[in-house]
Amino acid sequence: MSQVYDSLSVPQGFQAAGTYSGLCSSRVKLDVAMIVSRRDCSIVTATSQGLMTQEGKVLLLHNGTALPDGPRGHEISQEVCQAAGKCMDEAPEAITLVASGAKGQYFRPSLLIHSLKTLTAGLGTDSQPLEAVLDNSGDVTAYQVALSSGTPGCSLSGIAADGTADSDGLCVIMTDAQADSAVIEGALAQAKAAIDTENFTFIVMANGMAGSSPCSQEALADGLAQLLKKLGFQNSLKACS
């Protein structure tokens, strides 16, 4: 991967912003992002612990400190999503919080909540590139590809950032194709089967804003595989054998 800080071209219907929350130990790192879809979208998060799926309009992504395990992590997620819903006049159920990074660190939800006004004010202004939030002082790259196979006018945009000794890498993918969570799950698994994606967390959002017919799992899997290779992922050894 190579360092790229050109502002990512997001697909139709998405806006993004990033800022500094202070939750990480670094006093300069941009560590929290907000991605908003104009309409409800399917959001699939794939980590080493498993899959999480949700329908909603807003993704809050903190990069640096993982949520605590168990009930406390659930409480924090509810608290932050309640505050974000109030700030954006959306139902809390329309908000998804993903916190990736070092485990076992003290997590202060108030710092994320205090960042919400800055994030909402920055939406669509390109004030802080989304890539900067994902940056773990390693390689970061962003790319956009067009979907084919019966999905004209649809695109996939992705950002990938290497992980650290304490946390997995991150890959955030957005598409304006129409795909439900089951299709995304199947397509992501299919694309990852032939590509080395070990130690990466994936977030895929699909909002259907291109107005096309539903995207097939095969078409989405082909697009994801193409995008991942453009982002610097390599074929797995099993696929090469």
C-alpha cells in the first residue's frame, strides 16, 4: 500500500467527516469519523470476533481504542448512539458505532459525544480526509472502482489502513449499489476467500442510491475482489497454490 491523502470520492448519497476526539493517547491523531448515508443502508462489520449487521444511516467509527467487552461495551454503544441520534435528529437505532484499536484501554464515551457537533458540521466539506482517521502511522490507500455485471452506474469506494501490534488493520468500503446485508456478507466472504485479509476489520455500507436493480452476490463479490487488489491486498497462498 502507499500513503494517499487525496480526499476519497465517495459514492452517491454518502458524506463523511473526521475529527480529533482525544480518546486516544495521542494528542494529534484524528481518531473518529462519521459516515452518513442520505437513505437507510445496509452496514456489515466483519472482525476476527465475527459479523455484525445493521440497517441505518450513520456510522460512527473510532480508530484507536476498542470498546470494552461485555455489558460495559454495550452500554457505551447505546450512550453514544443515543447522543448521536439526538444531535442528528435520527433514531438511535439508525446509528452504528464501531470502535477498533487497542483492547483493555479506558474508554471515555463523553469524548466521542463531544466530537459529534464537529463531525456533523464537517460533513461534505472535506475538512478532514477520512483516510487520516484510519491512519495508524502505516500504509493507507484509497481507491474507487465501477461495478459491472448488470449494475450500471454503481461504484465501490474503499480505504484500507495497516494495523499495529495492538490492533487490526481497517478497511472501510461504501457502495451506492442496492445490496442487503445477506448479499454483502456472502460477497465479502467470497472475495476474502481468495485474498489475504487476515488481521483486518472490514466495514461495508450499501445504500442503493444509484437507483439500479438489486446487485447480485456474484457481481458484488467481483467488485470487492477488484477493489481489494487495487487497495494493495494480495492473493492468499491457498488461492495461488
